[in-house]
Amino acid sequence: MGAQMPFPFQLANDELKQLDCVVHGQSVEAKSGKRFEVVDPGNGNVWATCPDCREEDVAAAVQSSHDAFQVLSKWTPRQRATTLLKWHELIVAAREDVAKILVHETGKPLAEALGEVDYATTFTWWFVGEAERIEGTSITTSTPGRRGITIKRPVGVCAALVPWNFPIALTLRKASAALAAGCTMIVKPSPETPVSALALAKLAKKAGYPDGALNVLTTSLEGTPALAKALCLHPLVKKVTFTGSTRVGKIISGLCATQLKKLTMELGGNCPFIVFDDANITDAVAQLLALKWRHAGQACVTANRVYVQRSIYDKFAQAVVESSSYLKMGHGMAEGTTLGPVTTPRSLDRAEAMVQDAVARGATILTGSGKRTQPDSVVSNGYFMGPVILKDVPDDATMSQEEIFAPILGLSVFDTEAEVIQRANNTSMGLTSYVFSKNVDRLWRMFEALETGMIGLNTGNNSSAEVPFGGIKESGQGKESGKNVAIDEFMVTKSGTLTVEGL
């Protein structure tokens, strides 16, 4: 069994060494018996194997979640809240173990992995409260003697398709909202990061959720399309939540449309980071670098296009280069590492091509080689690229047109507010944007003019459990956090009309 494979690192809680699927509270292999390898991107070593599930594995998991829904949907809001709180507390207690798993799955430095767990548990905490804030309405209608009533009910079994870059945060953001609403969920994690999701499911069972409330099916890269399709098309799955690329999001949308399922999608970003000449340059640089170098640039909300006003352009570029000198590449568990590898080798191929394309179109490399490398501290073959900073990146460069998802930072100059608005909006994407200026009137104008679902105003981190998270245009639909709106994604509203005598 996969659960008996020794880990290359120590955990305080060996129960989290869960390497088989979790279905109805049990460890389950794929029906085929096949497994796939989980690779540490920091050294290229295989450190675990997980079941390689396919379509034939879906029915049992969905039926399990459907059976659990018959129980969970009847729980009181207080029951849902207290069990979610218990899950939250168990995850917080397992913080160090979960972070270690995350390092070996994603490659991110340990400090970042711990930060992701801390960020992720803001969602479990937030939705504890949301579970008891689900409210209907009463309405006095225009017809004499009639009253209208609305109630909200959980939609049913949900499927969560989770990416590899923030697997703990995104699993908990989706699952905690679903469970707070009274829904059950089947999680399909990315092939790169299955073990962290399995550990979370183990803790959910320990928290007291009914068997089947949170099932996890793992699969390889090759098996992902078929497994995701089967989940989307199963008639007992009533809601799908997906985070990933716009290309795949359109496929998921098409599958769900055949049965008109509820769907929430957080898709690709091409996020502008705009710095006006009256901004606090020191603050803008610090927030840019914290945003850009996090997880080696592999975040949908990272700064993809950096526009700097001409009068401070050279000064800003120099500050970015100087302030990035602290970065130290290495394995995520190595002391002092501040920049880990990218998570997949295919990301390196794409990153090298982007740098070459930008240079060919007139950009200048200020620091870095734009080629894969191996830090001296890493013995094996990790997926590393040193930080690259480019100047004068044109708008027609590939890295200006698409998500970069690598430690590559490109700077471009602009002159006027109208110009930068037009350039920033000249994309099919609309996830988030960032604006730095001390002019409050300008900030408000940019807030309204930029075509993104979220805008950071003098901040490089605008994601929190309390604020709605989601994009517009081809960056998705629906919201995944915030008061009322996120939990509504997992509810249906039913209306009743009552005729009352004697009014």
C-alpha cells in the first residue's frame, strides 16, 4: 500500500502520512491498482506515490459524498460551525507537518509554506462564523393577504478541482465554504500536490465530519482530464469549483453547461502593477518584490506587467535590482532559502522562451540569465531558475500577453494616466491589479477604470478571507471569500408564497 512508503522527512503526526485516496473515511486505491509518482521539485527526487484514479473511481466517491450530504445538510448551523472550528484547530496544530509536506510538493521555502498554512486557516476561521450567518427573508407582497419567504439551502455534492501553486489555501478556501453551507465535497488535487489534500481529509475525519463529507481522489497528469470530466458530468455533482488556467476553465464551463451546474471559476491573470511618480517608491518596491518573488512568481495574482511612470522609471528599476539581491536559491527546507524552484519542469521551458522572446523584442536584462540553473546547495536536479529582471519590456512580448509563472520580473515605462489605463486593460484577463499613488483622487479613478475584479490600492497583497476574491472577463466568475457572497456560491435560494387569512 502507498501509505507504507517511507517519507524522506519526519512528521510529528504520522497519521498525516496518507498516500491513498480518502473515500468515505477509508484509504482507497485506484480500481486499476496503478499509482503515479510525486516529485520534489527542489531536487527532482520521487518521494511518494498516490493512486492514479480514472473515471471508474468516480461513482463510489460521489455516492459516498451524496450519502454524507443527507446527514450534513440536516445539521444545525451551530453543528456545522463547531465541527469546522475543530477542523481549523487540528490544521493549526498540524501547521509544521502540513508545511513540510507543502515544501516537498511545491518547492516553496519553508517560511512561505508556513505562511500559506497561516493564510489558509484564515478561511476555515472565517467560515466558522459564516455558517451561522446564512439568512433568508420575509416579504410583504403587493397582493393583499400574501407573504413571501425565502430560504437558502445547500446545493449538494460539490467537486473541487485544485491547482498546485497554493494547494492548502485553495483547498481550504473551497472546502470550508462548502462545509459551512452544509454541502459535501470531492477534492481532485493537482498531480504535483496530492499529499497535502489527503492530509487535510484525514484531519477532517478526526474533526468529526461524517464519512464522505470530504473525499479526495488523486490522479496523474495523464489522468487529470478524464477524472475531472467524470466529476463534472456526474449527475449527483451539483456544483463545481475550479481554479486554474482560462483554457481549461472554458473546457470545465462547457462540461458543466450540459447539466447547467453551478460553477465558480478563478482563472488566469495578467495583472498590472502600476506605479505613479508620486508614490512612495520604497514601499512600492518592497510590496512588488514580496508579491513577485513569492513561490518563484507562480501565483495568478502576482505582478505580471509592471508599469512605472517615466520620471521615476530608472530610479525604480535600480531599486528593484538592489532590493532583489537578498534572494537565495535553494531547496525549500534548506536554512536561508528565500527563492525555491518552480514546481514543474515544463515551467522552465516556458520561462526560458519568454525571456528570449522579450529580449528579441527589445527588452534588456538587468540581472539574471533567463536560463535554468542549479544552486550550489542542491545536489540533485531541481527545477531552478535564478531571478530575472528585465527593463523596457514591450506590450507585444509574450510575457506581457500571458501569465509568466516563473521568477521573471519585467518593467515598462508609461507617461500618462490615460495611457496606462488603456495598456493595463488591453488584455482578455481581469483578475487583479495594483496601483501606487499618494493622490487619492487618482486612486479612486483607477479603482473604477481598471477592468479587474480586485484592485490593490497602495498594497501588493489584496487577498483576505473577509473580502470577495474573484476576477472578471476571462479571469473567472463568482467569488471565493468575503461576507455572504462566497457561501452563497454553495447555496440555492428557494422562495415560498403564503396566503394568510385575517390580514
